[in-house]
Amino acid sequence: MEKISRLHLHDAQHHKNSSGSIFASSTPAGCPEQESGDDLDWADRSAHWEQQSVWRPRRAHQKRKHRNPLILGGHGVRLRIDRGSLLVQNGFTHYPQKREEWRFFPGHPDMPSRIVVVDADGSVTFDVLAWLSTQAIPLIQVNWQGDAIVVAGANGYVADPKIAQAQKATHANEARRLAICCRLVTEKFAATLGTLEQAIPASPGREIALQEAASSLRQMRKTPPEDTSALRGIEGRVAQAYFRSWRPIELKWFGRKPVPDEWRHIGPRVSPKSGTNRDATHPVNAMLNYGYAVLESQVRLDVTASGLDPYLGYFHTQWRERQALVLDLMEPMRPVVDRAVLGFVQQHMFSDGDVTLRHDGVCRLNPQLARNVVGLLAMAMTMTASNLQAVIQIAA
């Protein structure tokens, strides 16, 4: 038992130190191992979030088609086929920790809707990929920066020739392409209003954002812009007021270590490190990046299943190296992700053990916290699947 416990401690420390944490182990040679206060904070918060992210099968009152996602994370995640069934072993993030295991049998109605591996290392076999494909369970990997780096769908991508040809014809027609872009932005504005009303506390900034979004929505429906440049201008004004309305929202912190003053309220969406949404320097932006990764993975799966060409977009035409159509179709659903993250941060208190501030100023979420955020967003995508399908139809 002692040997196993020490292995767990080594695994957890390896994962944390390899993540860029400033809390590296510094036990002198020949001295007994002692956990520092930072290690205890990390372990305590890891255990706290782990208790809230336990996978559960479909509840009795849920419809048969509704299945819950399985979110994995940590060091040493393993998926393998064992005597015809899928054996899943979760990774280690702290000490002491008991390894979580699940076994899934073919055709069982309570298998996960998808498996999402978050900020983890480990192994998966080709047999597992084949098994998951047969059981129609997507496998998604999200790195610590919130990028969906692997999306293995239930079926491979096979473009429908007729749909792809129609998509190319629409892309070549400027008027039709603009109409699709306007439709996507109109849907985004409607969802933005919902998030402002449901997830943002009353403030002068929220009132300004509500007025801007409502008036822009009326403008889009009454007199749509004549080109994409004008459309981007309208979208930019709404986004500026929308994200500014988040600023008064407070984050509640506790713990022994101080946190940057900027973390006590929600800051700007753009990272000062990169000038974009990447390399988040604020925990809320790190959570949003995880959320958008979940959304991107789901849109990717739905786009390929519909037979559309994911690289042929209408609005994000400058993103040649990325799946532009996926980015297009994410737009109306982004406020749904925002709503879930904003609700999460206002319902919880956070500790210095929940976030690691790297030497370059970029913050990294505790893997168990990230696992909770991804699980929350995966559930949100499941609950809004009909909305997402309606968005996909705009481009079909």
C-alpha cells in the first residue's frame, strides 16, 4: 500500500511540475518528504473539485437518448479494451488520491455521450478508437491552453458531393454569403441578449450593452448591412459593450497566498500577452477558452456529420489554416458558453490552489477545476443540441 501511495504522490507532483507550476518540489536529498503549504493548497483544491466532477450515468428521469459526458484529466489517463469492454482509468492530480475507474460494455444505454480528456497525459490504443467509433462515442482532447487538439468522431469525415458543391456555389456568391453571415450574427445577438439578461448583474454597463445589442438586432432585421466590413463593425460595437458589462462582476477568493488585483473582477477578454484570446492571464478567460474548445469540438463533429466542408467558411475567410466554417458556426453559440461560465464563477469561491500563475504571466487552471468547467460546458452543449443543429442548417 505504501508503494502505491508513493507512486500516486510522484504522479501528482510530476503532473503539476510539468504543467509549468512555480510550486516545484524542493525536498533536500536525504531528508524525509514533507508537503509544503502550496502543495497542501493544491491537493485540497484538487480534492474539492474532484468530488464535484464524478461521472454519473443517465438518471432514471432522463430520456433514453440523453447521456452524460465523461471528463478525464491528470497524469496517467489510460483507455484500453479489456475482454471486449472499455476500461477507463482516470489520471492523478494530487495526493492522496484513489484512481477512478469505469468499465463500459458494448451497446449499454448508459455509456457517456463523449469522452473529453482535459490537460492530461496517458495512453489510448487503436483498439479503443475502433471501439469508440463502433459505439458512436467521440473522443476529444483539450490541452491546458483550452485548444481542442484532437477530435475523433464516431465516423470519419466524408463530404457529401452535392452538399459540398452547393456550399462552394454559395461561397462564390457574394450576396448569398453575406446573407448567411448576417443570419449568424443575428442569432448571436439574440443569444447575447439572453446572456446579458440571465447572467450579468444589473449595472450601468449592462444597460448600455442591452441597448446596444437590442438596437443592433433590430437594425440587422430591418436593414441588414451591405457588406461584411459593415457587419463586422456592428458586431464589434456589440462585443465591446457586451464584454465591458462583465467588468463589475466580482470573483470571491480565499487562501493564504495573495492573488493579483486584476483577478478580483472579470478583466478584458483579450490577453495582454498575445493580443488575442490565447495565453489567458485571467482565470475567467482560461475557463472561457476551455468552454470554447468544447463548443468547437461539438461543432466540428456536427459539421462533418452533415457532409459540409469544414474549411470553407463564409465569415472567417481569413483563417485559411483553421476550419473556417466551424468558427463561423460557433459564433451564435458563444454567448451560451459565456452564460455557463459566468454562472459558474458567480456561484463558487476560488483559492490560490485553483490557479497556477506561470513565470510568463499566463495562468493555468488546476486540472480538476478545468475538468469541472469542461464537464459543465459539455452538459450545456448537450442541453442545447437542438439549437446547435439549427445553426448548422444555416450553412447547409
